[in-house]
Amino acid sequence: MDTKTLKASYHAHMLPVYAPYDAVLVQGRGATATDLDGKTYIDFTSGIGVNALGFCDPEWVQAVSDQAGRLQHSSNLYYTLPATILAQSLTAQSDFDAVFFANSGAEANECAIKLARKVSFDRHGPGRADIISLTDSFHGRTMAALSATGQPSMHEAFMPILPGFSYVAPDDLAALEAAITPATCAVMVECVQGEGGVHILDRAYLQGLAALCRDKDLLLIVDEVQTGIGRTGKLFAYQHYDIQPDIITLAKGLGGGLPIGACLTTAALKDHFSTGSHGSTFGGNPIACAGAKVMVDRVAQPAFLAAVEAKGQLIEDRLAPCPGIEKIDRLGLMVGLTLKHQKPAEVLTACLDKGLMVLTAKDKLRLLPPLSISEAELSQGCAILTEVLSGK
């Protein structure tokens, strides 16, 4: 099938919920992808933060291939080794004691929302189930996760969204405190709002928010779907802020390319769920968990995380002199570029034409390279981006 035929077939048979960029990707290695016509691209997107070890990392491929030939699925009616081992690894590498596996970040957030409401119901009875999140947040597209997302434009076509959610501006502690009512049970935040424009929350704000949650007996949920598993130079972004959430959610980089989500919580909260409180047919899938175990084991190493920060600093150093950039927002390898004159969507198209894959987020250009990207690939990508932003 040639490129033209494939595109026509795609648009004929797929629901029109996506607007794919003009490349038909067929294979990749490291941080380099190849399309159907043989053109290569440096990847500064990681599949929106998913391919944390790049394309087709050999150890990851071996783990998922071996598991696919051994046991691909059994459901949660039975114990399996990969899910149990992954849960053990995640709790050992974190401040949490229990895990629920789902298939995506949205599903992990659905679990977090349900758990927060169940804990509040058990402790305080009915009528205390409201959750506060932040404007410009993004927590997913399923109905509860969408309702938690603080972007009204995403709600309009799907009203009524679920009740029990309210939104306050990020970095405004007074607004948050004013929004708390006797019906509030939790606050849900991203330490870096990825889809919201790579907005890095203020340290003092997050610490004040965590203190408010403690004082008001509210649960603190941190959505680490995009920031978790090393993206910011620490295993979890909340670790930059010296706070301790009650619940975190993971996905994207956890799977390394396969669908998986996770909701992690503490020993104090885990028993508020019991058999039948929640579930997922595909959650804890053996193949996805086998791949995720490779991700956690590799990324959690101090030297690996230090290299993530060093690579992020290298991007910042290479791009800072570029005349087309107004401001760089960065935490690890999560980078947002405010452009002086050019429109992010136009820059994205120009970069793709020259062999570089980038992202946009609100009014910024967004870069999410694989955490394992080589210096050569990083340098090549920065050179292309500099060329485009310099108007060449």
C-alpha cells in the first residue's frame, strides 16, 4: 500500500477524531522514525511521552516478545507474575504501597476519582464528594476524567459533564482555599500542565496546596500520566516539590509503547477499596506489565535520571540563543517553547518537512524527546529546530 492509498483508506474507515500529520510511520529505532516513503525523522515527541526508551528498545522488545509467547492474557480472575512483579517494583521505587492497573491515563484517573470519593464516604458519609482541579488541566477524555479537566471548551459538546468538579487558576493559593467547601473531598493537580501549555507549577504554591489538603482533611491526587517515569528528571514530578500525595496516576512512559495505566496509593487508603469496588478486564495485562517492568527498572536508576536532566539542559543551552524563541519552560525533558513571532502549528509543519517531529501545547511548541535519546540525535533535532525558528 502506497502513502496516498493508505491515507485515503484511513479517512474512509476511521472516525474523524484525529488530524494526523503528513507522515505514515512504519518503523523506528532509538529516536529516529522512518515513514512509508523511506524518509527519516528525529523524534522529539515520544508518541506524546509514551516511548520513553525510544522506538523498539531491545530489552523492552525482548521482554514483551517473551511474554507474548508465554501468556498474553488471563484477566484478573487469576494471579499472574508480570502484574505482581510490576506492582512490587513500583511500590519499592515510590512512597506508595498499593497499585491498580488500568489501560490508560484516563482510566487511572477514573480510579483515583473513585478512590477519593470512596475514602471520603467511608470517613465522612455521603455529601462530601467534590473534587477541585486547575484551569488548563488535562486528565483524560472519559467522562469523569473529562469532568475533572479544567478546559470548558472540551466540555461544550458533551454536556452535561459529571457534577462534583470545580476549577481554580493554578498558582493561586487564595483561590484554592476559597473554593474549598464542606463538600470537597480532594484536590487533583498536575505538577506540570503538559496539554495546558507546559506550565510548571510554582514550588511554594504546591507546598501550600499540600498543607491545605492536610489541614482540611482532603486527599491530594497528583496526575503523573505525562510527568511520571522519569520525564522531569525524577521518577515522579512531585518529588521536585517535597510533597507527599495520597494518590498518583501513571500511564504514557510506564508502558514504553503498550497501553497501561496505574493508580498508586498508600497503605492508609488501600483498604477503602474491596472486591468489586473497581476493576478492568485488561488491567494488569501480562505483556504490558512485562514491558513496564523494563521501563521502571531502567528509568529509576539515579544515573539514568541524572542523564535526563543533562539532556534537558543541553536542549535549553542549544535553543536559548535562537532568535525565534521568547522563553523556554523546562523540567527535565519536558520542554515548552514560547515563540516570538511564528505560530507553533506552522513551526511543527516546517519541522516535519525537514525531518523533525515536535508537538504543540496551547500557544507553545512542546518537546518530549525519548529519555534515552542519543546526543547525536538530540543535536540533529536541535539543529533542525534552530534552522526553522531562524526562518531558514
